[in-house]
Amino acid sequence: MKYLMFVCTDTEPDTDPAPETDIDVWVDKHDASGQRLQGIGLGPKSAATTVRVRNGRTLVSDGPFAETKELIVGFDVLECADLDEAIEVAREHPMARGGRIEIRPLADWSQ
């Protein structure tokens, strides 16, 4: 099953002093296992553009629409047997401690 893993910042990171996993080690491990199909970091929030349509008008604003301190900074597409396996992959990502990870199954529109 494919999952989209959002990598996000968080205002309350882990305070455990143990060293975090190096991101390159995480990427290499999960690329080699076939669990990580793709991953891309995002540009800064200052480069974001939000597009909405209201009453037939296109509204464009700079930056993310939500006024929040937490931001999506990247994503990975995972191929895992089930949610439990996806959680194990996500828990090893360095941002699981320094930020937060959101996992969602990709919709299968063929059914």
C-alpha cells in the first residue's frame, strides 16, 4: 500500500538529548528496502502561493493560507505492507523528533 508521509515542523520538538538519526542514513536505508519511493523537500514558506476560488473569482495570496507556526517542509511516498509498517518507517525519520510526521494512505481511484 502506498502512503504519503508529510514531514512537518512542530513548536514542541522532542527534548531527549540522544542523537537523532542522520537524514542521509534514513534515506539510504528506506530507499534500499524499497519502502521509500520518492521524497522531496519544499522551498521556504515565503515562496508559497495559495490559490482559492470564491464566487467565481480566483483569489491568490502569498505564503501559506493558514496562520500557523507548523509547516510542511517536505514529503515522502512510501510503499509499505500496512499502516504499522509505515509508522515504523516514519518513527525513524529525524523530523519525528524535531517536528512531526503525518501519514496518509494514497487513494486508490481504480476501485
